[in-house]
Amino acid sequence: MRILYGVVGEGMGHAIRSRVVIQHLIDSGHEVEIMASSRACDFLRKHFTQLEVNRIHGYHLIYEENRVRVGRTLWSNVQAGLSGLPQNIAAYFQLIEAFKPQAVISDFESWTYLFGLMQRLPTLSIDNMQIINRCRLPEDIIKGSEADFQLTKAFIKSKLPFCSHYLVTTFFRPEVRKPRTTLVPPILRSEILAAKPERGDHLLVYQTSESYSGLPAVLEATGLECRIYGMRRGITEEQVEGRLRYRPFNESEFVTDLASARGVIAGGGFTLMGEAVYLHKPVLCVPLSGQFEQVLNARYLQHEGYGLAAEGLDSPKPIEQFLANLDTYSAALANYQQRGNEVTMQELDAWLDRAAAGLA
């Protein structure tokens, strides 16, 4: 089939997941045309030099002091949308003339979804965000974040309605409340699938927020080696200060450090959390305030016993509590199993078969 694939550029998790799915589609003999925004476009162009990867405008978030700024985000997206609209329309006209897709797959990307809707094409949503709208979440998970939950749910509900089907990636399993919805395990990149997990003596720290000025001192006080990514942007070689090792991002080294870590300290992004859970690594998760999807991930991580959710990292208390309970988290994680990407790709192939037969 000829498949139009859309990838939102806000957060690299969408691009990393889509890379795996697109490669599966290519290996299965399908033709793929990619529409992506922001960093997702750059990432996918690097990995798929043989394909058309079209750059389009996409939604983005503005963060300050580890919090989403709703007003500034809304205004910035309105301005960018007005300036980017003509380019998007031109890209779609070219696409219609040259590619003529038979099906659409969207990872939270609106333009490809709208194209599929207008052309009455079978359209599949693959992402982790739809869990907020299409599943019934327990009250204890939402408690204290009711307003953020309702706002996020309304946004997601309006983002990609009326798809033929929804594949929702998740490491936790709330009750599905809407039809045409299938929960599948996190989609894992090949580097994670090939990694051999072992329990080392270091902590992996992935933290891009500049809000936690006291974090280095808190990490040094643990007495453990900490391999830190993201806190010193732009460095090109490792910088060592006592037990703290600040590292420039390198994918293979990062995966090695993750697979051999005693525990992980990170934000609330779904991709790294899903990889850590697969590798049975306890996580201390600090979600962005005001971004309910990250809050949801963190609270469910704690709910499942896989780690600890915390509101900040300047105080030593969350890290001390996390380290004191590492064995308990590891025992819970030992019960988590998924067969790589097998289940997800089976569901994807089954949907494509239905779409080809006119049944999707």
C-alpha cells in the first residue's frame, strides 16, 4: 500500500517511535511518504535518506521553570500556524498529485489526519497520548490535577477524532472506554531490543531542565557515580566532577548506560520511561508541572511499583527515598514482560490488511 505517515515534532519520542514503525512498513513492502515537523523532520531525514520526508508546521510547547506556559504556548502556535499555513497547503497539493496515498497513519500529527479525513482514507492513530481520552483513568491518578486533566483531555479529543482505529502505546493498562481502541506495549527502537540489561553501580540522570540548580550537590551526596545527560547542553566531551560525569549525547553510549544503570532519574517523557521499564530499571520520575501526560506517566509508574514520582529534585528527600526502595522497585519490574514490538506490529499489519480490503 501507499501510506502517508505524519509525525508531530513536539518531543522526540514521537519520531523515535515512528522510525521503528516506518522501517517495519518499508520492510513489509509498503511505500511510505512522511510528513513531519520540527526536530522530528530532521531526525527522520537522517534515518530515511531514501524517502520523501516533508517538513510541515507542527504544534509546540513553551516551558519555563519546569512548567508548561499555556498562554504563551497558545499564542506562539497561532502565530506560527498563520505563517506556516501556505507552505502546508502547497505540500499537500504536491502530495496529492504525486503520491496518492491509500491509507494514513498519524503519530499525533494533524495535517496528515486532516488529509485522510478529507479524502475519506482509512486512518490509523499510533501514539501514547490517546490513553488520556480513550481510557478510564482512576481517581487517585487524576487527584490534584483535575483541571490539567480536563484541559489535556479536551485537547487530545479534538486532535485526531474519528480515526478508523487507535493503537495506544503504554506500559500500564487502564480500562478502555471507547471502541476502535487497542492498547499495545511501548514501541522500542532496535538499540534497546539489542541491549543486555545488567545491574551496575551508577545512576543514569537525564535532565534538561535548568530549574534544579541544587541537583548536582544532591547527586554528589548519594555517593554513587552519576552519568548525566542533558544538564550541560553543547558539551562535546565528558566532563568529570567528583562522582558526577556530564556526558554529551551519544545514542549508543546512552543505551549502554541505561542498560547497566542501577536506577534512572528523568522527566516524565513516555519513551525513556517505556525503555527503562522494558529493561527493568527503576525510575525516579519528575514530570513537567502543567503537562498532564507526563504527570500521568509518573503517577502510573509509581502506581505499578516501578519507581517513584516526585515534584522536584532540589531536595535530597526524593532521591533518598528512591534509593532506599530500589530493591522493591526491581522486584515489581521483574514481573513486567513484553515481546519486543511483536504484538504492536501484528496489530498494525492486521489493520493494514483490513484497510486494503476496504474493511478499516
